Amino acid sequence: MLDYAVSVWKCRNFWLSLVVNDLHLRYRRSVLGIGWSLLHPLATSLVLGAAFHEIFHQPVREYLPYLFCGLSCWTYLTGAASSGCHTYIQAESYIRQHPLPLAVYPLRTILGLMIHFLIALVLVVILSLSLRGVGKAPDLLSLALALPVLLAFGWAAAALAGFVNVVFRDTQHVLDVVFQILFYLTPIIYPAASLASTRFGWVLAVNPVTPFLDLVREPLIDCRPAPLASWYAATLITLAAAAAAAATMNWQQRRVVYYL
């Protein structure tokens, strides 16, 4: 594993150039550029905030940052799997020509998503300060510790989704349905406490997205570190996903090109 990681690092100029090229192609000749990636969650937050803040008895100035932060995190986590489905198909020409470690291609995908995610988090802070005023400062240290966990999980999820999709090309369509259902079972548009007090409170305990939401929301919105239970859960999920991705990578490294 160490040798494999070193080989990925040695070709860093290659995958970094791919990330830059992806961003350039995506926003070439665009007026707003990378701002378009933020317009969707921001517009969705404004619409849902106007519609649901009364239902959940939440002040707008408290609810909008909470909602926007949740949507930004959700977009990153689901995007890791959805975009990861195409990570090897998109890189087919490179895979056929160069014997590089396959891990560089999901890394390329997840770094692009992470850039958008970080920009969204900056907007969360700006929105929170604008609506709630300057009170307690966000716990940026706790957030900084959470980002490597989110990056590692996204990398593993993208790699796994990519391997499954080269064999079963309907994977993304299946994931879209699963994510649509999971969205309403995740405390994104509603406070976690409102679900915890019902008979469906157990959903929060088994929902794999909830710990990652806590790692981001707690330091940014509540200005405190995430609970240890959320850290344990997020770390275990990440380690499990990374182990599954590593095992699959070792098993399918030489076979992917035949599926492509």
C-alpha cells in the first residue's frame, strides 16, 4: 500500500493537470465561471428556506446557513459517487495508453469536487456572518481536521462507484434513485432533533451521511467541535470504504481495461 501511495504521488503533476484542465473546460467562456456550481445549492437554500422555516419554527437567519451548509455537504458526498461512476470511462484513453495507478483517476474527480465544496463552505461562513452577525467564531481547527476525512471518503466512494459502473453501466441511475430517497431521510432540510423525537429516530443512527454532516455543521454553524460519536462513525465509515476500495483496486487493477 505504501509503494502504491508513493506511485500515486510521483505522478502528481499528471493528475493535478487533469484537475486544472477539467475546471478550465467546464467553465470556459462562462460569465460566472465556478460561481455556477454554487448557484444551485444557494438558490435551493433560498427557496427551501422561504418554504420551510415556518414549518420547522426556525428563524430565517438561523435556518438559511444551516440549510445551505447541509446542501453543500450533501452535494459533495453524493457527487463523489455520482461523478465517480464516470471516472474510469472518462479516462479510458489514458488507461489504455499509460500504466498509471488507477487511483489517480478518482482522485482527479474528488479534487475537483473538493474545490467546489471549499468555496461553498466559505459562502456558508459569509452567509452566517451576514445573517447572524459576528458572534462566536467558527471552529476552523475542527473543520480543518474533518476535511481530510471527507476527502478520503470521497476518494474511496468515487473509486468504488467507478469500478462498479464499468461492469454495470446503470449504476449512476440506481444511485440517483437511492440518493433521492436518502435525501429525505437525512437531516438536511429539517433539524435532526425533529426526526430524533419521532419513531423514525433510528434512521439517524444508521444513516451514513449524518456523521459527515455533523463534522461540517457543528464547527461552522454551532461554532463547536463535532461530537466524538460523529467522529468515530465518520472515521469508521471512511476506513471501511477505503479498505473496500483498496481491495477492489488490487483485484480489478488489470481487468478494468477489458470492461472499458
